[in-house]
Amino acid sequence: MGGISRRYFCGLAAGLASIPADFSSNSAAAASARTVRLGDGTLVPALGQGSWHLGQMRHPIEAEEEAMRVGISLGLTLIDTAEAYGDGLAEEMIGRVITGQRDHVFIVSKVLPSHADPAGIRRACEGSLGRLGTDHLDLYLLHWRDGIRDLSPVVSTFEELKAAGRIRRWGVSNFRVGDMEDLLRVPAGDRCAINQVEYSLANRHIERDLLPWCLQHKLPIMAYSPLGGDGSGLLRNAGLANVAATKGVPPSAVALAWTMRSGIAVSIPESGSVEHVKQNAAALGLELSEQDLEALDRAFPA
């Protein structure tokens, strides 16, 4: 690994969370065992489901909804969304999926920086709650900073929403080290639960500075686009395919297990099909050896 050695990485991570060594593949039991501990002690699944393009006719809506339901049944009960995804269409789709099983899922949504004044945050939160058909969010994130100079109003409004029971905890997304340092200087800024950032074998930039910072400050991350995103070619990489073949799992499972290897990262792949969700869920029971990690380092240099 460039920028941060694997020994240093794993040593820091061990202080925040540990990953049990024995899992049952493709099962809710495996998901419950493979978790990430948030700062308030809450354990969340290390593998969840994203929704960036869902509910927007990329696939048949019925197929996307069924895929998410299957994911929930396999233990992928953390679901990430945002008011910006399809201008609320993703939240509406998720609202239909979680009807009757709200207590079994952990819902994450995000507010746009253009709405990040106190009144705007409150309106955005109520809008997300309405589309999702729930009375609270388990985690509410500032989608990105985008030039917001003073983070105090954002934090204080998040804290007000938490006190009112509309959100359980809050965090940020796409924050760099400087942004995180600014956040910690704000009253109650240290109550940030997570930083959601892009992270995959194809994009390891956070290993240079942000990931070591988060490890040192015991702040979990949430990895979006963990399979590289559209056009990355990650899943067609020969080195990844070789590791997957030796493990007897799909390449996506190896790529996801790699993002979760530290015990402090939640991975949120998006999928619109039952087949892909099942392939992703295979990561729950997968342990990567030192030899596997070295092979992946060679295939995807940091």
C-alpha cells in the first residue's frame, strides 16, 4: 500500500473494531457478525446497499425493489440514499421496500449543501422522512461541503433534529482532512458518526491522508462506489479475477471484502438485480489472506 503500510493500517483499525473470523456465507447471521461500531456504540452492518441510480428506470422498478428486499433478507440492512438521488425517487422506492419492516433496517440519507442552512436542513429532513415513510432517520449526512465556510449552523441543526427524534445520529460525506479538522473545531463537531467517501480498489486516494486520519480519530468511513462505479473496469481486472477464482466467489465479493477489511468501513454497493445482490452478499463470509491482499495491491497499486 502506498502512503500507509498494511501493518500500520491494521494496527490502528484493531483499536476501533475487530472482524470475527468465522461467518456463514450469504446469510443474515454473517451480516450480524460483520459489523462496524459507531461512536455511540451502535453496531451497523459492514455491508449495506446503495441507491444512487435506483428508482429512475435504469432497471424495472419491480426488479430493483425485489433486489433490495432480497438484500435485506441476506442481512444487507443498512440502506443509503439521499434527497438528490433521482430528485427523491430513490427515497420513494426505498419507502415502498421498507414498509412493514422499518424496525429491521438502518436508513441513511443526505442533505444537499444548497439546503444546508438551518431552515433548509429541517425542510430537507422532513421531505426525506415523508418520501421514506418513516418518522426518523438512523443517520443523516451533509452530502458534501461545497464551500460552506461555517459548519456551526449545520452541526447545531443536526443536533436539534437529533434531540427532536427526527434523526438518531449525523455525519458527513466527501469531507477531506482539512474539512474534518474544521468540523472538530465546531461545538459538538466531535459527535460526527461517520464520513462517507468514495473508496474502492480502483480509487485508493483516501489511503494517503484521510483514511489514516479517520483511523487515528476512531471515525468510521462509509465507502460509496466500492465496485469502482460506471466505466471503471474494476470487475474485469485479471488480478481480481484470479483472487476470486481461488476463493470460489464472484469478483465483486472480493472487491467488497477488501473495502471492509479494516473493520471500520461500511461498504454500500448499489445493485438493481437479485443476482448481483446475492453476489455482493458473498463478501460477508469472505476472509482475505495476506497473500490475497498482496495480489490485490499488485493489481491495484495505491
